[in-house]
Amino acid sequence: MNFIYDPVPWVINWLTQLLLGWGLPINLVNTLLYLVGAVLICLGAMLFTTMLIWAERKIGGRFQDRLGPNRVGPWGIFQSIADMLKIFTKEYINPVGIDKIPFNLAPILAVAAVLAIWAVIPFSETVFGANINVALLFIIAIGGLGEMAIILAGFGSNNKYALLGAFRAVAQLISYEVPMVIVLLIPVMFSGSMGLNEIVQAQKIPFIIYAPVACVIFFICSIAENGRAPFDLIEADSELVAGYNIEYSGLKFGMFFVADFLHAFTSAIVFTTIFLGGWQGPGVEQMPVLGGAYMLIKTLVVYFLMLAIRFTLPRFRIDQMMALNWKILTPLALVTLLVTALVDKSIPHEMTLVRIGALVIVNVLLWLLADRMITAYRKRNPIQVVTGKARPLARPEILPVVEKEAAQ
Amino acid sequence: MIPLYWYLLLAALIFCIGLFGVITRRNSVGILISIELMLNAANINLLAFWRYLYAETGDLRGQVFVIIIFVVAAAEAAVGLAMIISAYRQKQTVVANEIDTMKG
Amino acid sequence: MTGMQILFLITSAVVLFSSIMSVTAKRMIHSALWFVLALLGVAVVFAMLEASFFAVVQVLVYVGAIAILIIFATMLTRRALEDKGDQFNRATLVTLVIVSIIFAGLVVSLKSWAPLQNLTSPLSAEQLNVGVLGLALTAPDGFTLPFEVTSILLLAALIGAIYVAYERKEKKK
């Protein structure tokens, strides 16, 4: 085993030999190494998030024709660290009337629910946390814990805006889980396994080519699961003040903030793993460390796409959000699953090109069909323009009330 | 190693706690929670029996039963909570003793 | 005492304590939250039984769906019985006695059963494969009929739940 070609297993091997040389039993050594690995992954993720926050604010600024953070350090690169210091030194506030345990448990659970996903992600062929055979189900189940955190925050805050935000959040997250789970069955079907390692290994050709429609549906759903624009009804400032985290301040708010950014990045990672082939790429067989680099590059591209959507599109209304899910995404996901299963079963796997061609054609047809149906529906029910008559400008001399008073 | 009866004792205790809740709670949501606890105890039992007595032979009946219990629990929670909310709308109460007329 | 035994004792202590709290808590919402903790503990017990699929499904179905449904229902019916009043009916003492008798009966009647002291032998990867369960559920000579009947039950329950909980506009006036 060579250090340059595959550093992480080399280090693990070296550490194991060292600890065994000290006379520790093998079980203890393995447990210790797992602990060290878990701590390193968590720390790495959290530290990476600080850079991510800076990058997101900078890119977001450019999208919206602003400069973004530019005061602390070159290009404002230390802005997140300054923010972190500020958040650490803030007062630890417990508002009156809160339910203490849920209120304080919620931020921890929110971060933990995201970090737990990192435990099952294969970062390269040889670097992964737990190789469980139900990793996909695990990712979805952990999403349920995130919903729990939001409910705890909304209920514990003893604030009606927080509660409303939590209700909205949970309604949205549960609804968008439905098409997401249906669509996730397609990669499971192609690879014959629910483990992420097997799914990545099956992607010599990434699944985005086999199943573009499923890929798009999953992408939309994962944006909705993050609760980011255009699906940021959870924290619609103009309607709910700030959503479920309104009563939080200091470090507890910081944890929600970190959980939000980390969740977005994590769903980019999951998307990369499931549809873009994870660590697969040229030269990975000889040099597994390249896989990590491919993974990072693909993830960052997906993340950039998410940012572009976040900073460009306006927010959905709540009925539009629900209609998109139940009237378009869920039926489309069901039909895609059925048709993909039929086509995939009816063509033998040895004819790779024919199989890919048939799947692509079927997907394009599905896409066109969905598009035609939505267009026809819109023609029958055109969007009603609700602007009405022009409102007066907020200048006292042209307001009707003022005119009346002046006449008297 | 853990002998089988540890799991059975745990399941029996959870089952008894759930039974106590079902009989004594006044709030019907509480009764539903207790029923779910009892179903969980049954699941622990089924999986323990599967693991200790049948796993080596490849007999999957225990697991299939657990799946069916999951489905029944989900169905029961959905219907039960819908009925509780419907009753609450008409009578403004969730106390099981006070919901005593069959026709709303 | 091996590591597994200590883990089992801690888990079962958490499960038992939180299920007692969820049955006796005064505020319904606390009871629901304790219930979630008990469910997570049961998921750990499933994982210790090497049924990882069921551990994950337990979190997915119970915590992700049923517990959230229960919390929603609690919040929707929150004005009734909130904090005030007795949470138990008059039968508390009698029930305590009955439940103790049932528990004692279970213990006594199973005490002489031979497999109680069974220990597990390690399973091969083949026996832990989830795909085997999937094949068993869909194979014609397996459990297809019960599986399909269960799915119809679920569908019927969903439709029934929607019908029952649907707020009829004309009745409200």
C-alpha cells in the first residue's frame, strides 16, 4: 500500500500497527480508530462549513450584483470566523415561557441529523465511515430526525410564529419526501443494492444518463428538503418573521445556521453519490485518492447550481409549492419508476448501448409528455393576474384621505 | 453475549407499561401512544425470536410479521388520529370517556 | 459483562424510563416527545439484534411519520385537557395490580421454557442480506399474498383517514 496513491488507509494501517505494538487488544484499537474517524469527519465538516458560508455569501453577492463580505481578510475570507467569534461571545438567552429541554435539544439534533448522513457517504473507493447495506434508507430516516428538530424548536419556543414555521416546515419536508423516495428506487433498481458503495460501484456510466427525469426530480426535492429558495417558505421573513428559529440567539442560532448550510452541501454530496457517480472517474483504479478529488469537484459543481437557483428564483406561494409536489412531481415520479422498470427489464444488460439509448428516449418522451400536460393545464386554467387597480404612491398629497380632509 | 430472555423481559415490561397506559389514560392520543408502545414490544419479541431461533435456518417469517406490524401501526395511527381530530371538531374533547355517542 | 451487555442495559433503561414517562407525563406533548425517545431506543435494540433494515425502518416509519402525526394531532387538539385535570381515570390502582399480575404470569409461565438461555451464533453476510427478505416478500411461493393484502389495508386506511378527517364545508355554516 502506497502513501501517495491512497493515504487514508495507509494512515489507518500505520496507526493500527502502532497501537497493536503497544499491546492493546484489537477490538479496542478498532473502536478507537472509529472514534477518531468520526471526530475527524465531524470536525472536518464543521470547519468546511465556515468556508462554505463565506463562499455562499460571496457568490450570492455576485449573483445579486453586490460585493458580498469584503472587510475581514483578503476578499473577506475570514468573515465567517469573525461571525463565529461573535456568536460564541453572545449571551445565552432562555426566553420566558419556553420548554427548556426541547428548546435546547433542537439545535443539537438539527446539526446531528445532518452530520449523521456523512457517516455513510463513500468519499473514495477506500474511504468511508460505515458500509451499511441500507444506507439510502438511512439517509431518508435521518431526514425524519431533522423534522423532529424543527418541531422541537417550534414547540419549545412558545411563540406562535415559531410554531407556524415549524408546521409549514414539516408539511413541506414530509410532502417532498414522497417523490424523493419513489425516485430513489430507480438507482436502487439499477445497482441492485441500497448500499451507497455498491451504487457508486455500479456507476461506470453515471445514472444521470440512464435516468435524467429521476435525476431532475431528486434535485428539486433535495432543494425543497433543504428549505432554500425557491422553497424557503419555512423562513419566509415577510410572513413568519423568521420561521421556527425566531427565539434563538447566540450559539444555538449558530447551530441552526450551520445545520442549514451543511444540509445544503450534504444534499449536494448525496446527489453526487447517487446520480453523478461519486468518486468514479478516469484513473481511479490506480490511484484511489483521485476519487476524493473527483467527488469534491462534482459536489462543488452541484452546490454551485443550487446556489444559482437559490439566488435567482423568487419564493413559491404555499399552494404552488404543494401543487408542484402533489400534482406534478409525485405522479411523474411514479410513472418514471414504472416505465424505467419495464424498459430496464425488457432489454438484456449485455446490450449496454441499446439499453442506454432506450432509457434516454423513454425519459425524453416522459419529459415532453409532462411538459405538454402542464402546458395544456395552464391553457385551461390561465394564471389570474391579481394586481388590480394601481395603488396610490405613499405621498401625503395624493392620498385620498388627505384630499378629503383638505376639502373640509 | 446476551441471552434471549433479556430481550423477552424488556419486551414484556414495555408491553405492560403500554397496557397500563391504554387502560388508564383519559386522553385518546395518549391511548394511541400506549398502543404503539405495545406494538413495539411485539416487534422486539418477533425479531428476538427470529434472531435466536430461526436466523440460521433462513426462515424469514419473523421479519415478514414485523413488516406487517409496521404497516398495521401506520394505518392505525393514521385512522386513529383522523378519528380523534374529527371527534374533537364536533365535541371539543379528546377524553375517551366523554366521546360516548355513536352518532355525531 | 461484555460491551454488548452494557450497551443493552443502557438502552433498555432508556427505553423503559422513556416509555414510563410517555405513559405518565402530564402534558400530552411531553408524552409524545418521550415516546419518540422510546422509539429510538427500540431502534437501537433492533440494531443489536442485527436487523439493521428494521432499525432504519423503525426510525423512518415511527419517528419520521407516526410520531410526527401524533405530535400534530396533539397540537391540533391542544386546548382540551391541557395541563389541568387528572390524566388518569379512576381505574389506576386496579390496573396497576392487573398489569403486575399479567407480567408475573408471563414470567412464571415462560420460566421453564428451554430456549430462554439461547445465545446467538454469528450470521453470514448471506443471511443478513436485505435482498433475501425482498425476494421472500414477492416470490409466488413466499409471502406475496399477505404482503399484497397489507398494502391494500394501508391504502384503505389512508383513504379512510382522509375521508374521516376531511372538514366538510356545508356542515359548518
